[in-house]
Amino acid sequence: MATVELTTANFDEVTEKPGTVLVDFWADWCGPCKRFGPVYERSSEKHQDIVFGKVDTEAQQEIAAKFDIRSIPTIMAIRDGVIVFAQPGALPESALESLIEQVQALDMDDVRRQLAEHSH
């Protein structure tokens, strides 16, 4: 599965579904974003069970503002509608693969319980 362009029209629909969604916040003028793009694409081909989304921060400023994206590229991992990871900086392929393994291994019942405890 290739990457999916995320916009204000489809962002919530894609990221709120069960399963894992990775989001790459990028811009055309960003050198590190351009270097990270092929790494992200290769990973999307390896992991058919994960949605790999891309947000062009120039075209989708509303989404970038909603998540307070200040540095690009920023990678965000969403599992079952819950943001479980967000970090600026291009990741080497091995780190991206490690992130995917960690997100897939999460016990989401435990994550939701911890979120509920911290929201009180």
C-alpha cells in the first residue's frame, strides 16, 4: 500500500479507524523531508497492514496547527484512534522499523487505562 495524502477532509476518518496509522508531516521545501520520503515509502510497501499517511503542512496548515507541528518532518503514530507517538526529525529506516514494532506491540487496553488515569 502506498502512502495516503491526508487532508482536512479525510484526516479524522483515516486516523480514527481501528489499527495503526503513521503520519508524516512534511513540506516540499524541506530537505530532510525529501530525504525521508523514500524511507517512508519503502516502509509503507513492507507493512501492508498499516496506513502510511502524509500531511503537506503547506497545503494543510489547519492540521499542522491542530497538532502544533513546529518542526518537520514530524512522525506521528496513531493506534486505534489514540496518538501514541509524535516526534520531529527524519528517522533512519532502522528507527522507523523499530517504532512500527513498538507501536504494534502496545497493549491498547493498558494505554487507554493510563490515559484515563492521567486525565483526572
